[in-house]
Amino acid sequence: MRDPFVRKEMKRAAVWFGMGGAIALVVLLIQPLLIIFGGLVFAAMLDGGVRLLGKVLPIPRVWRLVIVVVLTVIFIIGTGYLTGMQVAAQFEQLRATLMAQAMRLIEWLSSIGLMPGKADINSMIQQALGSFGKLTSWVGTAIGALTSLVMVMVIGLFIAMEPRLYEAGLQWMLPTDTRREFAITIERMAKTMRSLLAGRLLGMALEGVMTGIALAFAGVPMALVLGIITGVLAFIPNIGAIVSGLMMVAVGFSAGLHTGVLAIVIYFVIQTFDGYVVIPMVARKTVDLPPALTLSAQILTGTLFGVLGLALADPMTAMIKVALERNSERAARKDADAADDA
């Protein structure tokens, strides 16, 4: 160990082993890390509401946060109370309709030779759609998901109460000479997150309301629940629109050919309006992420981390983009300083 060459190689080996251990630790702890990141996303939502409220109501931050939380709870409880029975009935009807439409589609594909024989259809449907009718067997999963959601909300609430406290705590863990740059990067990330989520919430509301109203006028069954599902799934661009569109079309054709065609027209009209009017308008004020980049990130995170990773793909991509842009700025500044010195 006194040999300098041996000590140098040991340091290199320690670095590589440390990197391997860190990667393994991240893989093992990915679900808790995603819950923490989800808490940060929720905190950004609350912080955005608090800042927006502060423009019209100059009171201490803690009281603005209380107002935002209370209004959010009242909205959720009020909406659930006013539409709860109708939504519950429509969800059950939606489940039955989707299963019936899937059965008809599989039977048609089987009749033209694109699917296995009729004897295998029931087993395939049971594997693909049986989960819709077996929610009682998912009690453990539902409890786990509810617990994760509660933890996300609690973490987000605590961070939203005192964001500077947690930011300072992170800075204390870094070398002194890097804290200023880290503070600037974190501030930009927070601003980007607030802008991204504000635009996403606006898009969700517009898409859900427009879809529900248009489907109701067209006579498509379960328009209310389809509007709610469309609005919720709009949080996940690209993939969410495809899933909600398939549901919308399936339900439309269950009421007849004319209604199904109207559902297709409504879907394409709303998606076109959303893609060419709403999204560009929101992107100019918020974060403009290329569609191919977001879709690729959703595929990767959904495959690696499941539904939670899919839902958080856009915020992750936006944060990585901010970090890379900030790193490029620092590199350009160093090159400029070196050129001036030369």
C-alpha cells in the first residue's frame, strides 16, 4: 500500500465500485425515490398556486398555502359529492361496455383468421380484461397505491410549506464553491416545474371539459366519465390521448355506427385543436418539450418504473433538460473566460 501506483489504482477501483454500488442502490430504492420526486411535483403544484394567489392577496405564505389546500379539498369533495353516484354507475357501465366491445373485436379478428380459435378467446379476454372485474383481488395493490399517494401529498405539503429550508439543506451537502451554481440550477428547475405543471393542468381542464361537453351533445353514453378520464389522462401527453381515444371510440360504437363515427370525429377535432392551438399557446408560456423526446421518455420510464414512472416522465425530462442547459452555460462561460485570459 505504500507504493504510489497501488494507491492510485485502489482509488480508481474505489470509484468504480462506488459507482456500481450507487447504481445498484438506485435500482433497489427506485420506488421510494419516485415517491419523493412525486412529492416534489405536488409541491411545485401547490407552490404555483400559492405564488398565483400572492399576486392578488398579499398575506403570509402559510395562509395562502392553507387557502390553496382548502380550495383543492373542497373542489375534490364537492365534485365527488355532486357527481359521485353518476360517475360510479358510469364507471361500471364503462367496464362492461369495454369488455363487450373487446369481445366483439376479438371474435371478428378470429373470424378472419387474425386471432386464435374461438376456444382461446375466453382465456385471452380473461387475461387481458379480467382485472376490470376483479378489483376485489387487488386490495393489497390498491392499499399500496393509496399509501403512496398519501405519502406524495404529505411530502409535497411539507416541502411547499418551507421550500427554502429544504433547498438550504441540499446546499449544505455540497462543497462550498458549488453551492451558488446549485442554487441557480435549483431555482430554474423549480420555475420550470411550476410552468410545466401549470400548463399541464390547464390543458387537462380544457381537454376534459371539451370532451365531456362534445360527447354529451353527440349522444355518446357515459360522456361525463369519459370527460373525466380524458382530463386525467391528459396529464400524460401522447399515450394518455391514445388510451382515452380508444375508450371514447369503443363506447361510441357500442351505441351505434353513427355515434361511433361522431366519437371519432370529436376525438380528432379536440386533439387537433389541442395540438395546434392549446399546446403551442401553453408551450410559449411554459416549457416546450419536443413530442418525440417526451414520448421516448415515457416509453423508457414506463418500461423501467411502471405507471408511476410514466406519470412522472415529463417532469423528469424537463428537469434533466434544465440541468443540461445550465451545464452548457457554465461550460460556455468557462470557455469565454479562458479566451479573455488568453
